[in-house]
Amino acid sequence: MRRTHRFARLVVPALTVVLLAGCAQQIEGTAVSIYDNPYAVAGLPVTSGASGPRDGVPDADVTVENTDGGPVDILAANAIADIEEYWRQEFGSVARGAFRPVETIVSWDPSDRWGPRFCGKPTYDFINAAYCSGGDEIGWDRTFLMPQLIDSFGPMAAVMVLAHEYGHAVQHTAGLVAEDDPGIVFEQQADCFAGAFMRHVAEGRSAHFRLDTSDGLNNVLASMVLFRDADPHDPDSVHGSAFERVTAVQIGFTDGSAACARIDAAEVESRRADLPRYHGGEGDGELPVTAESVEMIFDSFHQVFDLESPPALDLSGADLGCPDARATSPVSYCPATNTVGVDVDVLAELGTAAPSGSGFDPGVRGDYNAYVLVASRYTLAVQREASQSLTEPRTALRAACLAGVISAALSPESTVASDVDPAEVLVWLSPGDLDEAVSGLLTDGLAASDVNGNTVPSGFSRVDAFRTGVLGGEAACTGRYR
């Protein structure tokens, strides 16, 4: 039986992605994570600088069928060489026997009607990257997919795609999955293997590439948001939501390839069982950002936290003239007055989904990009009442974590099971909202910032904090970010 593993079910030629402009400041040299050392990224120091191909390194001697010899194919061939070298070292941690490289590597131009065949089929109009078990071959589209990834997220996003596809090859040769396993197992494990390789690169052990653990890693993770299933509970979903894909990458980055080999149907199901379930309603699930909608969702937050002094809401703007905190557009919190200020017009622009057919991925940007910012500023009032500092890195991560608590509570099922009265919740989230939050945390960071808008440079750590709140609740946030 021949199985083709594509990086995503559908990739459109106009693969343009808007990265939200950062409006939060970074705390130089420090990042807070969930690990014992709070100023590291999964045990690695926070680094900044160039990510991508190393200068002055000879290109690898890799045979690529149908190559045009251009920069995309050169980058891809170098990536294949480094990925294979990684697996020569790591294969023994996931299976017995010796590592066997993929037999055939091929590149194509999807606009060429007379291009090569891949997995027994024409590559004309095949805008993707994939692994084919039947021919033991990996291939990529050098004209649309790879250049757009490089332009949008940097060269390491293209390397990430190839590491994912090579993960499928390792699955096949090592016998880690069976043909009747759910597709989500194939994809989550391949994402995890790609994350393990990215850790290898970040540690400086890749011959041709380097990866910093701030913007470089942030962009790699952000690229995963692009290729996701909008509703993970849809039976046809095989890649997972952005929330799940980023989780799988982080498992590999943190715990290595051996942890990835343990991903099976039971492991995936156990993680999915802890996720809140959001029910789709009429339309696209988007709630336009207006003064009325902000008031409704803000009132719903009151039901999540039992505060003696809930914050007030001021819709006149983000600049509250606060004496003890800086304004952070489009949403601010002022401790002195215990008030959340919102610039509704700017927030609405941030929370507007990309028009259908515009070439933007509709899940990257939407209403919850905006509402999660309101949630995170509300959580500063929660921290204030707990007499916690509002001006340090842990403040920023607690904000993201507690925003995750809110995000989980606004699921009908999780709310019914909690102490929250569902009749008092005026707004429910919908499938895709968690992905919008993850996208914002990776590309912007205000939802994981202190009262002055200072965030941490590691999107990895910001997403970790948010996920901790979604899955573990308020107690997990309090315990982890003491």
C-alpha cells in the first residue's frame, strides 16, 4: 500500500500571511518558561540573532532529481543532508537497526505540465511537500510553497517542513505506526520529530543551519499555525489544530525524538480529552469586535474569577492616564483605578478575520486575536488582588496562563463542569479561537506581557503558559508561576 504524507491537506498558491505587528516591549536577555530554570527555553538559553543558513559552509552533496539548481533547491538539499545526519545519530533512540536514508529526493515546479511524477502521480498543480512510502521519496514544490514559506516565516520554516516529511520517512522505515493508525498519529509524531530536529539546530549541531530561540523559533512555530485543521474534533481532521501542532513540536523540542516515538492513538486521545470542546454555530464563528461585544465578553470574565473587586471597563481608549502603569494599545490595565481601558476601533481592526479568498489563512487572524488581549489585561486585576507583582517576567507568563484559564472556561462543556454558572456566560468561544490565540502569542506577545506591556522574547514560553492555563486551570498557573 502506498501512503503519501503531505504537509497539509491544502495549500493555496497565494500563501501570504500577515504577522501581527508587535506592540509590546521585550525584556532583554530573559524569558520565562515552564521549566526549572525560568529564564530559558526548554533548558536552552534565550538567544537572538540570525536564523537560517550558516555563512561560508559548503553545500551538501545531495542528489535532487529534477532540480533547477536554484536557491530553494540548494537550501532544501542542505536541509535534507542535515536531517539525515541527525537521524544517523538519533535513529537508535526510536527503533532497532541502522538508519536508512530516503531513496529518492525530488523537486518540481507545479506550473510545469511535463514535470516529474511523484508517488506515481503528476506533479502538475501539486503545491505541497510530501513523503511517499510507496517509492520511499520526499519531494517539494520549489515555485510556490517553499518560496512563500521562506518569504513569510524565514528559511527555517522551509527546513521545518522537510524535517516533518522526513519524520514520516522515519515512521515508515522504523515501523512506528501502522497503516490503520489514525492520520492524526502520523502527523503529530512527524511534527514532534521536526521539533526534535529543531532542538538539534538550536543547540548549534547542524552543519548548514542555525536557529535562535527567540524570533527564529517563534517564526518556525508560527508557520505551523498556517497548516492546521480548523476543528480538531472533525473526523476528517488529520493534522490537528494549531494548538495541537505547536504542542507536538514542543514535545519534540523539549524531550527529544524518543518522546515522539511514544506518540500513538492513546497518547493523542489523552491530550485531546483534556482540551475544551467548542461548538460551531451559525456562520463562521466570528463575533465582530464592537463596544457591545467587548462588554459581553468582559462580563463573562467576571464569572470565571471570583474577585472581591472586579475591574471596571472603560471603552473610551487604552490610554487611561494611569499613574502607575504605561498605556498598552489597544488594551491597557491601570492598577491604581483597577480599570481595563480599550480602544475599540484599533481592537476591531486586530480582530477582523481575513476575507475569504484573499490568500490569507482564515484561522491565523480573527476575533479571538482581539478578545484574548482583553482577557489577558483582565488577568492583571486577578494578579493584583492576589498581591502579585505586575511588573516582572512572571507577571507576563501568568497573564498568558490565566488567559488560557478564561479560554477554557468559555467552552460550554468545561463551564458546566465547573463552578461557573453557564447562564451568566454571555459569550462562548468557537472552534479555531484557540488557534487565533496561539497565533497572537507567537507573533505579537501583548497577551503575555506585564502591566507595562513588557513581554518575553520566547513565543515558545508564551504558548507554554497559555496551554498550562487551558489544560490545568487557575491552580496550575498559581503553582507554576509563583
